[in-house]
Amino acid sequence: TNGRVSAVQTAGTQFAGPGLGGIVFSVAASLPFFGDAVSFVLSALLLPRTLPDVARAERPSTTMTADIRSGLRWFAGNRTLRALAELVASFAFCQAMVLAVLVLYATQVLHLGATGYGLLLAGAAVGDVAASLLAQRIHRLLGGYGTIVVAGAAAAAGYLCLSLVDNPYVAGLALALEAAASTLGNVAT
């Protein structure tokens, strides 16, 4: 399910990735970037082995440009999908604004050092993984629309709490709530 895929992705990108990246960066500043480049090359080389023969044998009968035009026409004609895309884009924009200043909030308001900031991010990842694992049940209970509304309200509550507190523990819980809400909304959409 989407929730489980999201949990695995979060575990790699928010738990293991930053920690290992920080260790490697302390050894040599360019190593994380080099390692990431190598991982992309290896992924590209291994990808053809994972595709079924049928997928490799099929040749498109249209051009990519024609397919993009067709997809955009379909998207423009689908009112529900356009509204959902606008909603997700606004959530992503607002989240990016917060993430852009989160390190300043952590260091200047919460008075955290590098380790504390890393733990704050790990706390958010806990909320992310928890929501990933519960997403299917919540979606079944509330439906798609209800899940997205609850996710938006919970993210707003997390951000409102962040704006009002200077306690790192409460801020960590608020960030975990926002991350959980964001993941729940992503899985639902």
C-alpha cells in the first residue's frame, strides 16, 4: 500500500540518509555528493534488469511531446484533479516556506545545536512513519476527502503550535504532527 511505501521511503530519506550523510560529510565535504551521484548511476544501470521484457519491448506509437499535450488536455478538463493539484501545491509551498527557516527557528528560538536540530528532524520523521503505517486505516475510516481535510487541519495545528512555542520538546511534537499530517495527505492524494 501507499502507506507502507511511504514508511520505507521516510526511513531511508529522513532517518538513515541524513545521519549517514552527516558522518560522511564530516570525513570529507564532497563525499556525500559523490556517493549520491554513484547511487544514481548504479540505479540507472540496474533499472533495466528490473523491467519485464514486455515493458522493454514496447515502443510508443506517439512522441513524448504529443503525450504531454494529451495529458495536459486531460488534466485541464478534469476539475477535481485540478483542484487537488492546486491544494497539494499550496500545501507544498507553505511547507517549503517553513522548512526554509526551520534551521533558524531551531538554532535561534529553540537554542538547539547541530545534534539537537538533527534530533528535531528525526522526531518529525517519527510522525511521518507513524502516519504512513496508519494511513490506510484512516483513509478507510474517513474517506479520501475527509482524510485530506483532517491532514490539512492537523498540519495547520502543528505549524500554529510551532509559531507559539520555544520549548524544543513541544516543538518536536508539533513538527511530528505536521509531518504526520503531510504524509497522511500525500498518501490520500
